[in-house]
Amino acid sequence: MDGTQSTSRATGIVAIVTGVAAVVLLLNHPGEQATDFAGLLKDEAANLTINAIVHGGYLFVLPLQIVCYAVLTGRIGFNRALAIAGLVFFATGAAIQMADLLVDGFMLPTIATRYLAAPPDRVLYARALFVLCETAIQFLLPLGIGFQAVGIAMWGSVSIRRVPWAGSAGITIGLLALAATIGAMVTGMQHLMLVAIVLLAIWALVAGLLLLRRTI
């Protein structure tokens, strides 16, 4: 086995691990059960540590996936425009999603902790900050996932002739994730975003298996 093949196989294993890790992190994401703003502050403050672990873990997973997909793009061919476009779209989406992770996983819990015991007149500032952060999240997450989904569909399109099963999986996963993202934005059904995130994790498994092959 030459060095290139060895690197590709190692990268494939890493890609599979990131897919599994993404699902594990998603399953451990704290839920929101508060019915009023005071309860929301308590929940966010109480989940400060777990939020940091889950969102921080995802902040580590996404750069690793970009590296894995850069290797995948190289295997497909840097002379193929769709392959390069897939990498650019995915990396752009990952960067946008990382901004969402910082706001949702670190900024909101920190704001909640700071204002949890504040007098009522100061809580108004917390409410305003929460509205600002939640508005940012409303756009950042779907945009981030949407760009990644388009990138995945592009990788699927460019690899379908060489590896039909992987290409078909990429196109299907990308389009389904994009549809789920658009559906979540239009209908407000946020559980569709969870579906899209799981689909992206499944693509990491597919890409990992693709990288484990001798030829693409």
C-alpha cells in the first residue's frame, strides 16, 4: 500500500468516526422545556457545561470533516469543477454552522448565567440579547446546513459514474437534507433540521467508505 492509499484509508476512518460522533453529540443536545423567559434562563444556565461539550465537540468535528472531504475531493480530482465546488460549498456551510454553534452553545448559556440572578430591570437586557442571538440562529443554522447539503449533492453528481452507489447516496442525501432545511424554514418545524443534520452525518459514513476504496 503506497502512502497516498494509506492516507486515504486513514482519512476514511476519521470521516466515519466524525459521522458517528455527530450523531452522538446530537443525541446529547439538551432539550428546551421552559415555558417562560425566567425558566429559559434557568435551563440555559443549568446546561452551560453540556452545551459547551456538545457544541464544542461539533466545532471540532466540522474542521475534521473539511479535511476528510478535501482528501475526498483530491481523490475524485481537483480538475473537476463540481468536486471543487462541493468542497467550497461544504466548507462555507461549515463555517456558517460554526458561527451558529458559538452563539447557541456558548453565548446564550453565558448570557443566561450572567443575568440569572439579575434584578428585573436588568433582565430586560438579557431578553433583548436572547432575541438577537435566537434571530441569528434562525438564519445561521439553516444556511450552514443548506450549503453543506448542496456540496454533498455536488460530490454525488461528480462521482456517480465511477462509484454509482456512493454518487446516488450523495445526490439523495444532499437533496433530502436541503429539502428538510427549506421545509424547516418555511414551516417552522425545527425537527426537520435534526433530520438534515443526521443526513449529513450519514454522508460522512458514505464518504468514509468511499475513501477506504482503492479507486474512486
